[in-house]
Amino acid sequence: QVQLVESGGGLVQAGGALRLSCLASRSDESILAMGWYRQAPGKQRELVAVITTPGSTDYADSVKGRFTISRDNAENTVYLQMNNLKSEDTAVYYCKATTVNIISYWGRGTQVTVSS
């Protein structure tokens, strides 16, 4: 089983930046990909960015050019650098890890609030 702990959320003004971190516990299961999702009030959870173990990335159109996902495989940590934040980025951000057995694990989430 993989446990995920997110950190780095908070309150920021529009145009500002935040860096989220997600630490994955050591596990016998190899992680295939890690990603960030977000859920705003009254909306469905949506993909923000994902990175595979080899390093390929994918982003939601709404964050391309503003957010960057990266991963430290040695530290089992994934980061989300969020620049030029907008009010519509306000949401709870969740970390997700998918193992090679295609089992997914979720963190508890971290709140990001962008004030306009």
C-alpha cells in the first residue's frame, strides 16, 4: 500500500505562485505514475497534471504554461509548481499514485485558495 501526504497549499493572491509537494511512502509496489487532481466546490474532480516514472508529462489545457509537474524518484516525491494563479484555480488539490498493478492511491488533499 502507498500512503501519500500533500503539503504546500494555502492562500495566495491572483498572479502569485505556490508549490505543492506530495511524498509517497516506500512500498513494495512500484509506482507507474503520479499526478495532481483538483476539486472545486460543486464540481467534479479533474486532472491537473500527471508524470510517469520515465518522466513524460501531461497537463490540463487550463494550466498549460502556468503549472509544472516534476518528480524526484529518489525521494518518492512529486511537485506541482503553480505560477500566475487565477481565482478559478481555487480547489482542493489531491495527489494520486498509480502502481504498475494499476492500483490507485489518493492523498487527503491540500486547499489552494486564490483571492482576486
